[in-house]
Amino acid sequence: MSSIIYSPFTSLLPLKPISSASSTATINTRLKNRFRSSILVVLRPQQRRSAKYHPTVWENKHIDSFFTPYNYELHSERLQELKQVTSTSLRTTKDPCILLKLIDSIQRLGLEYHFENEIEEAVSFIYAHNDQTTSNDLFMTALRFRILRQHGLFVGSDVFDRFRGRDGKFLDSLSSNKHGILSLYEASHLGMAEENVLEEAKSFTTKRLRYFSAGKMDNTLFGKQVKQSLEVPLYWRMPRSEARNFIDLYQMDETKSVTLLELAKLDYNLVQSVHQNELKELGRWWENLGFKKNLPFARDRVVENYLWAMGIVSEPQFSKCRIGLTKFVCILTAIDDVYDIYGSLDELELFTNAVESWDIRAIRDEFPLYLKTCYLGMLNFGNEVIDDWLNLCKSYLVEARWFYNDYTPSLNEYLENSSTSVGGHAAIVHACILLLDGSIPETLLDYNFNHFHSKLIYWSSLITRLSDDLGTSKDELKRGDVKKSVECYMAEKGIWEEEEAINHIKELRRNSWKMVNKEIIIGNNCLPKIMVKMCLNMARTAQFIFQHGDGIGTSTGATKHRLASLIVKPVHIDPCSKPINGLGDSHITIKTKIKK
């Protein structure tokens, strides 16, 4: 399977496909003389580097102790009652403003998968009835723009021109419309390259929201929303985490539907029970795999790696996909540590050659036990995606050669290689193969394998890589890892201020999101909807994991608390909840109390 890399850098404008094979060949040729003069050294144990990763905080005994009183056998009847009420509301509501608010709440509460057909019909209705939305209502205009673009429908950014003066700037009179400002801020993150009005909207609203957040509103619903949005805009958030956070916020909302709130809580707890059972199975698999024993230097992070799978696809019906993705990430993480930290260059060259042959007979006598364990684990798991494992290992080897030859690549050169080494493309391919149970028809998947190197997969992988670098580069440099994008940019530009380089990498990430938006909204994207969703969620999950540093390598702080909230602790449900015959009460409050 050939690989295409779209080089985005400098202007992020006209893209020319670059063959990863030729790119790797160029890198290898550039370093060829260095390699010839290198002396292959077999390292003794005391000579090997160590990342000194902390032990796992989730032993098997902890995983096996996960418990929740919620399960589908006991609660399916109530779940269906609540779903029916919400489904009826989606199908019968004809006011676009009410529908938009309802769809937004359903999506943020993590319930969209229950109502895909109803939401698709409602979105089509809203798209066709532009005249029924309040044209001078900033809140609703921005909400409509965001919802429709999230669903891949093109809405021109000129809908915001009516809120700008003759000088092209947004009207100062909007500053008092705090809910409209927040809505416009969230909408601005659905922009594409060269949509200047959305960049202006983002700048305008960011300043206003920072002013609002400086006031005494931390404990108010609006204050909490502003704080979260300034940290991570809504469109960039991992859906499962957003569902948990928004349940608490929605409960504070005077316009809430009590039926929808109960449904969200019950569904969250039921899905959590599925995730707990999957982790118990994965814990046993990881223990039996032998990596913990034979690769003690590698990260023991089965629960943290599950966070990747849960972030990419969290719905209960995709259990097989999540389990397979977690296994892939666990093996990938161990192999990453082999290349980054533990293996000598001669061992890594031998190992990469063995992967290229993809034959158990390639295991040579001189292979140390840790490499034999890695190789067998990869062979047993990855027969269907041989090319992706090989591309990963080759990209890891390039980075190892850079390190051992004290070579600092340019930022462009680094990102061309590391967009593969981050594993995003391989993860999407694995996920799609695991979805062959019917979620993706095999004939459609066969067609898309010829287009697997789509720009959408590339840009989401790049966001994943840049987020990883921003969160881990400091720690990885301390333990002697290869230089990351921040350091490559500093060396290339001859600058000493790390903050300047970090800001540049963040700008690259923002521009990459614009390219993702373009591919979804107006690009020639041939991927099934579930794959588009997985690409988006991979990028979101990366930003979630690395938001406060290395959320995998150092997982004793924020990551541990987040995992406890997502996997261990159920949401409290009032035991006095009673059946509700309809959404009539909330229907009215949404219409009459909506914040503008």
C-alpha cells in the first residue's frame, strides 16, 4: 500500500502530494554517509537508556474491581421510554430555533447515536428553512452555522456580515450579548482557510469572553461554559468527556428538559458498564501477552491506552472495535519505546528488516528476548495491515537514525515522517477492519482502501502529532529522545525563545483544523461517515490526552482523575425520577427562556 503525505507547511495553501517512500529515501540518502561510518554497538543492559516511566496506576486487581449497578438487562425498558419521548420531539418539532437547541443538547450529552435518522432529517429541515431562523439573532445564527457545518453542510460565513459595521469589524453593540458572543466563538472554530470573517470573529469573541471570565461568574452556568471554551473550544473536545461535563452543566440550565437529562445520565452509566467490561477483558489479555514481563522498560498503560479507543469511538455497539484498537495502541506504545529508548541502532535495523519480511522465520538467534516478544505480538495481531506496521516501524527507524547520528531535521522533514510515526493512519485502518461486522460494508471499505491516504486522515494525524509534541517534548528531551517539532523549528529558525516555537506549532495545529473542516464541508471526501467521525475524534482525543502534558507516560495526575470520572464513577441519578409523557414542559422553556 503506497503512502501519500500532503505537505502543509509555510502557507497551508496549494498542496502537492509527496510520496512517503521517496521522502524516506531522501532522508536515508542524506544520512547515508553517516550510517556507513557508524560503528554498530551491541549495548549491555547498563548502557541502555531508560525513560524511568512510573509503574501502572491501574493494576489488574483495580480493573477487576470496577463495578456499576447499571446494566442493560435492568434498565433497558426505562431507556427505551426516554428515547421514545426524545425521538417524538425531534420528529414533531417544526420550529428551527427549538430544533437547533435540542440537537445541540443531544449531541453534547453524547446521545446522538440513538437518534441519527431523526437528527439527519431535522438538520435537513433546518437547512431548507433558512427564512424561519431569526436573521438578526446572533446566538441562533451562530448556532445554526455551527450545527450545519458539523453535519458537513456548507453555510457561507457571510451570514455574519449583518453583525459587522462598514469598516468590516464586528459591532461593539454585540459586546453585551454574552450568549451570542459565546455562540459566535464556538462557530468560529468551524472555519476554513481564508475565511477571514471567522478569524475576526474568533479574535473579537475571545477578547470579550476573557473580559467576561475576569468577572465574578465562575460558579454560574455561563461562567463555567466560558472557562471551558477558552481552554478548549467545543468543536475540539473529546465527545465522551464532553458528555460527562455537559451533564453537570445541563443540570444547571433553567431551560433543560428533565427527560433528556435523565436519558443522558442513564445512557452514560450504561455505556460506562460496557467500557468497564471491555477493560476487564483487556487487562487479562495484556497480562497474558508477556509484554509486562519481557519489556519492563516499556509503558504499562492498558487503561490509559483504552482512552484512545474510547475517545475515537465510544458508542456501545462498537465494542469489538474499541478492544482491537486498544490492543493495537498497547503494542504500538511498546514498539515506540523500543525505538525511542531501549533498542540500539543495530537491533532496530534488524527488527525493521524482520517486520518488512513479515515471517516468523525472520526472528534471528541474536534477537534479544524483548524484540522477539514485540515481533510475535505484532505478527499475531497485525496480519491484515502489514503495510501499516511496516510504515510505522520505518518511520520509527528514521527517528532512531536521527538520534544516533545527532541529526536535527527541518520542521517540514520532521513532520513528513512523524505524521506516520504518530500512528494515526494505522489506527484508522485498524478501526475500519474491525468495523467489517456491518458498520462499514466490505465493498465500500475495499473502495476506500484505495483512498486511505486521504487528506482528512492526514490532517487529523497531523493534529494528533502536534498535540503529542506540545504535551510531551519537554519530558522526552530530558530522557534523551529525538527532537520534536518545537525543537526542530527552533533549530531551523535559529531562535532561543521556546514560547515562540510553541506558538508556531499551535498555529500549525489551528490551521490543520481548518483543513479538516475543508475536507468535511467542501472537500472530495469519499470516506464513510463513521470514518470521518473517527478521524475527528482521534484529533480531539489527542488534544484531550496531551492538554496538561504527557497524559500517557505520566498518568498519575490529570489523566488518572479523568479516567476515574469516565470509567469508574457513575453519574448520580435521582431515584425519585418518574416517567414523563412528553417533552412539552421543556419544549416550552426552550422556546420562551432561550438565552440570546
